[in-house]
Amino acid sequence: MSRSSSLPYLWMLCGAASFTVMALLTAGLRERCDWQWVAIARSGLAMLFAIVLALFGGAPLVVFRPASLWARSLAGSISLLCGFYAMTHMQLSEVLSLTNMFPLWVAVLSWPMLGEWPKFDVWPAAFVGVVGMLLIYQVNLEGDKIAMGAALLSAFTSAIALISLHKVREIDPRAIVAHFSGVALLGCVVAMFVFPREKSLVLDLPTTLLLVGVGLFATIGQLFLTLAFSAGPPARVSVVILSQVGFTMLGEMLIWRRTFGWQTLLGIGLVLAPTAWMLLRGGEPVREIPLEEAG
């Protein structure tokens, strides 16, 4: 693999590491404030950082067009809200295993959205991933079922958002991140009034630093992710984000001394292995089909 062709995968790996730090900081806020405040910090600070980077870099901001940018921002906003709810109501490793099923959805949705016919091994890979998801569900029977559903919805809408990214690759990544973060911020503010709140926000020094860290590392991760999906094939580049689960498990063991039962490890493995297999199987080009045939 040449240096230019490997760059999208390197960018995605850096994005995975950044999002791992963001997730660990989010877990640290679980007992300090409601998930809506964490989501607002993530989207609001990311919007400010991205706008500053765009202005200093001379990148023009975009608002109303193209439509694909709005599809990316709206789907990404739903994914963000669902993801932060799940991360503050479940163990991180399980949440990220479920949300990281999105490479399977990317492969399936590439047909109607990009006109690319998925390879045959996508379907057995999806089946194995669902088995792993059900095993994780069995391990967490006493947990928050809404959180698990939110994690799965986050994966689906994330796939839509990331495929849409591939359609707006001519737009500067900083402008894309600013647009998405602005739309997500509006969604987070609405969520403050729609969903119940359980804790009062106290902005002491630790809470403030954690919230700022969430926004900062989310911005870094988003920029790397945008670069990766703008330059590389979505169905293959997306698989690299699976490294985030391994990073998170290591963080949970080091920070919270967490141990993993065999059922949890098997479930996580069954969710991650099929998408990793799809990357290893990559090489032959996908079959292009006319958009009229794709519907």
C-alpha cells in the first residue's frame, strides 16, 4: 500500500484514539451531570473550535447547501445524541461495540446511497455481528434496554452520516465539522427540554475540565474522521474505527480496574470480527451499478 493510499487508514486510527479519550472523559462525567450537558459540550465546543480553525485557515463556511451536507449533519446529530445517552447509561466497551457496528451498515447502505453493490461476505458478517449483539444483550439483561437501543440506532444513523461525508469531500473538513456541530448543538438544546434531567450541573474545576476535554478530543477525532472518509472508500476505511473498542477496554482496565467475563468478550469479538474480516478481504473492487437500478 502506497503512502497516499494508506493515509485515510492512518487518519482513521488517529480519530479512533481521539474518540476513545472522549468516551473515557464522558464516562467520568456520568455521576457529575446529565448526558444532555455532555452532548452540548461536545457539539458546542467542537463547533467553536472548527469555526476558529476554518477562519484562520481561510476555509469558507457552508450553511444551506449542498443537501448531502445536511443529510450528514442531521444523521450525525441523531447518532451523537443516542451515543452520549448510551455512554452514560452502559459500560463503555459494550456501547462502543454496538455503535461500531456501523461499518456493516455502511457496506449495506452503500448500495442505495452510493450505487456500490456490497460484497457477498457482507451478509454472513452482518449475521455474526447480530449474534454478538444478542450475546451482549444477554449479559446486560439487568441494564438499560433503552441505552442498548440507542447504541444500535447510533450505529445506523452514523453509517448514513459517514456515507454522506463521502459525497461532500470537495468541502473543507473544517467547514463540514462546523456545520455538523452546529446542527448537533441545536439538537442537544432541544433534548434538554424533551428528555428528563436527573442532576444539577455544578461547574467545578474537575467537571469543567472534563467537559472541555470532551469537546476538544471530539473535534480532533471529527477532523481525522472527516479527512479519512473524504479520501478513502467508506466501506473499508470505516473498519479501522473498530480499534476504538480495544483502546477503550484497555482504558477501562487501567482506570477502573474492570475485568471482562467470557460472554462479554465473546460478544464483543463476534461484533468486531466480521467487520475486521471485511477489511482483510478487501482488494477486489465493488461492482458499480446504475443509480436508477439502486433505487
